[in-house]
Amino acid sequence: HVHVFDDAWSYNADKHWHAAICNHANEKLGEEEHDFVLDVEGSSNATIYEEGYALDKCSVCGYEKAVVVSKLPAFTVIFYDSRYNVISEKNYAVGTDEIVIPTAPAKAGYRFVEWVNASNDDTLDSIVFANAPENTVFIFNPVYLKEHTVTFVDHNNNVIGTVTVLDGQCIDASLLPAIPERVGYSAVWDSSVTTSIVTENTVITPVYNVLTYEVTFIDKDGNPLSYVDERGNTVVVQSVNHGSFAMAPEHPQYWFDQTTLKLYEFTGWSVDIENITESYIGAGAITALYEKEVDRPVIAIKISGNTAKISITLPEVSELY
């Protein structure tokens, strides 16, 4: 007897075959185990909220077998505002390394700094969420610091800049404003400005140092002049603050021009010594001025016989030079 087999496949959960369609129904042709291949289009991925399933399909007979995939294990992240109102609550699959971070609500007079874990004060940035165990709940609270206004003013109390500094922090040196020029002074910000902790609104003024100039005097012929101070010291080079006066040195009252044979009286100095605004040294020294011509001496010669009588009449002056 020759068996006759159905062209269509017969199958069960494990195998497939061609069944006999003759009187010998128990006969099977080509019986073998299924060759399962995942049917991607027919499958459904599991999520943290729903189960999924994998559809396996035999590549030979077409038998399909669906395998249920459990919901993904998850952890929870909750963000609160400063009044403990929930502003964000999300679940994430275990192994997720990035989470959605909400914007912290604004708080008048304060600046948001960071999120911290309510259970141990760990900062958000320090937590590796990819290692979070299943069913872990992370709760984060915002940290705010009070803001202080630091105002910079010049010597006339004019505002030249402001910066906002968080409570308990120092002023960043890069935020210091440029100091406007003040004639006759050098100005710097005190070193303590960038090292002192700010705890309140503050007004800061630069440190001004008056400029000091070297001042020397010379007579009409270029000779240095000096004066004797209260300690008996002979002072040739004076140190004078901007806008202050220089001590007038001892000087001849008269100067005789040997070229023109004219006599001149001292009339003052080449600059205003009551208001010194620069240095006067070397060739730029303050010079004694002799601009008032005085009467010349009168010389008379009277000859009598072998005798000559010379008389000199001088102008009424107390000193000749």
C-alpha cells in the first residue's frame, strides 16, 4: 500500500508534519521540530506601564506562538518646589541613564542653585540613574540662595556698576567694574573685595591714593636750591602730594646778568608752587624768575692831580648776586 499525504502542514506546539490522508491516518511524513523566527511586526515591546509579547513564527509551517513579556522594571523620580508641591513625577525603566529635569520655579530675591536628594542631600548631578534599583523612588527638593546686590561707587558716590552675588559667596574678580579716572589719584579695588563673603547688600568704594611728585628748584643759573626743614635737614628734592604746595627754597633776591650788565630782582617761580600737579626734576625743575630790572650802580671817578677818587653809589637793596 502506498500512503498518501496531505500537502498542507499539520502541527502542534512543538513539531510539524504532513499527515496521511489514506486509511493509515497515523502515518506522518517529514515530522520535525519548528524553526521559530521572531515576527518583529507582529510583536509588541513591553513598557514600564504595559506588558508586551514576542510573536514567534515557524519559518516552515507558519505556526505562531506568542510569548508574554513582563512590564519593564522601573524607578520613580519626583521633583518638589520649595513649598513641597509636586512639579514633576515620572517613572523610568531601570537602566535609564538620563531623566527629564524640570525648571525650578522662580523665587523672588533668590537664585536656584541645584536639586538635592531629600533622603541624603546628594546632588542630582552626583546620582547615576542607570544603577537605580527597581521600585526606587527619588525625591528632589530645590536649593535656593538669597541674592545680594553689590553696588560700586566712585569718590563722589556715583554708581559705576552693580553685581548680584549669592549669599555666602565672594565677588568674582572678573565682575569688578573699571574705576573711572580721578585726576591726581591712583585707584584700585581693595584685595578684600574678592575674598570677603557677601551676606547683605553692600556698597563698595575704590581705594584712592593721592599721587606724589618729586619737586626741585634751581636758580637763574641752573644751580639747585634748597631749604632747611624743622629738623635741620637740608632738603633739595621735595615730595609733594597732588594739589599741595611746595616749600619755597632759599634764593637770592637779586640776579646780575653778566652779559647785559643789568641787575634784576626776584619776582617769583616758573610755576605756581601752591598747586603742584606734576613732577619737576632735572631740566624741568622749577626755576627762580628775575624779571624786574633795578637801577644799576653809579660809578664816579674824580681825578685831582695825581690822585683819583672813585665813588660807587649802589641801589638800596639788601642783597646782591
